[in-house]
Amino acid sequence: MKVLLVDDQALHRMGMRMFLAGQDGLQIVGEAADGGDAVRHALNLRPDVVVMDVRMPGTDGIEATRRIVEAAPEVRVLLLTTFDLDEYVIEGLEAGASGFLTKDAEPGDILSAIRAVAAGDAVIAPSATRRLLTRLTSGVSQQAASSSSARTAVARLSSREHEIFVEIARGATNAEIAARLHLAESTVKSNVGRIFTKIGARDRVHAVILALHAGVMPAPAEQRPPF
């Protein structure tokens, strides 16, 4: 798995590089200190995942994400931000990022997020509360399903699929869901695919928005870490 690190703070890049470089199956293929270089490196190196800071001088992480996703949609972007309710994060998800974490996340959580994003999952920090999801929803209100149609779509789910859907709404990855519900991860993966088809979700981020519309979004206090 090839990873590109992007952060204007050299110390933060060094810390990330030292941690990630020792992980099995993961290779740091490059670093960038601003969004412009991030785009150039991403298009030249074609990493699997770009770990992208949001706030940087010059071209910020949001614009860099937009350019990368438009030019190389197979490259996944994981945003890191200082503030979990940062407006830039919302714009980043809309720009095509596969998810975000706060910079104070545990190293193991960041590693899990990178692996999840590389596998095609979307990751949202556990601190992304109802307030953030409401803001996301308002930004796509013309495209998102209405509460009535969302409830109708969710009603098509079997009891097992509904259980898994609630876990997705909490931010759980397939591995987390498998452990919690005592299922094989392959079974969870198959169910997730069927759930997305039934409710018309593009990805996990969209599924969480639909969960909010349908009224099955867990209260913030009930949310678990997604890794």
C-alpha cells in the first residue's frame, strides 16, 4: 500500500513517517508540504492513499483533494484536521475525500483509517457528531433523500441488515461490525454491499447521512470509535 504524506509542519510529517514506515505492507512513497506539491506528487506517484492536512498555506488540503480526485479518482484521500467541526472538513468530504480524522487521533486509529480507506471504505472520526452530520446534510439537501423516502428505503432492510446499518451509522468499519455482531468479516462485507444497494447509498458517508434522515442515527453519546 503506497502512502503520500501531506502536511506543512515538518515535525508532524516526520512523526507520521516514523510510525507508518514500520508497518507491514505499507510504503511511504513521498511527502509534500503544501497542496500544490501534493497534487503533483499524487499524479506522478499514484499512491493508494494521500494523508492530507486540511489547513496549509497556498493551496489548501480541500482544493488539493478536489484536484486529485478529479484527475485520479482511484487515489483515496484521508483528511487530517485540528478541529473536528472545521468547515474545511465538510468541504473536503464534498470535494471527494474518503474521510477524515482529527490530528489527536491515536496512531493505531490513523493506521486503521488508512487501511480502511485503501480498501474502499469511508471513514469519519468518532467526534463527528449529529451537528456535523446535520451540516453535511444541509449542504446536499437537494440531492439527499427526504426523511420519508429514507425511512422507506431503510424499511427494505432485513433485521440483520438493519443491525449492520446502525453500526455503519456509528462509524464502524467492517472489522468492527464483524467483532461486535459475531459475524465473519466477509459476511459483513456482503451485507454492506446489499445495504448500499437497497438504500441507494454511494458510500459510507452517504449512508450515514441517510441514517440521519431515516431517524436511525445513534445519539452522540451512543457512538463508538470507528476502529
